Amino acid sequence: QVQLVESGGGLVQAGGSLRLSCAASGSILSVNDMGWYRQTPGEQRELVASITRGGNTNYADSVKGRFTISRDNAKNTVLLQMNSLKPEDTAVYYCNGNWWYGGYWGQGTQVTVSS
């Protein structure tokens, strides 16, 4: 069983920045991939960004050039740097990790971008 704990959400004005952090209770060296997803009320959860064990990254078109995902293996942490935030980025952001033995989700962190 792996626990993922997100932090770093909050309220920011449009154009501002936030950095989300996802701390895993176990090592992420063996994880297949980790990602950040977001969800707004009434909508499906969508992929924002992901990073593989080999360091390959993937981004939703809506965040390309503004968000950056990275990982710190020593701290078992995955980060999401979000710049040039827009009101439409407002959502609950969830961390996800997929190991060979199972996939896990964090509890989510709220990001609110005011116009």
C-alpha cells in the first residue's frame, strides 16, 4: 500500500504561479509512471501531466508551455510547477502513481485561480 499526499494548492490571481507537491510513502524509483490529474464539479478527471520512470513527460495541450512536471527520487516526490495560471485551471488536483503492484491516488488539493 502506498500513500500519496498532495500539498501546495491554494488561491492565486490569474497570471500567478503555484507549485504542487506529491509525497509518496514509498520509493518512486520503481514506479512506472506518476501524474497529476484535475477535476471540476460535474466533469471527468483529466490528465494534466505525467512522467515515466525514465523521465519522459506528457502534458495536456491546455497546459503545455505553462506547467512543468518533475520528480525528486531522493525525496520520493513529484512536483508540478504551474505558471501563468488561468481561471480555467481552477480544479481539484490529484496525484496518481502506478507501480507494478497497483495504482494509487492522493486525496487532492484545491487550486483556485481568480480573474
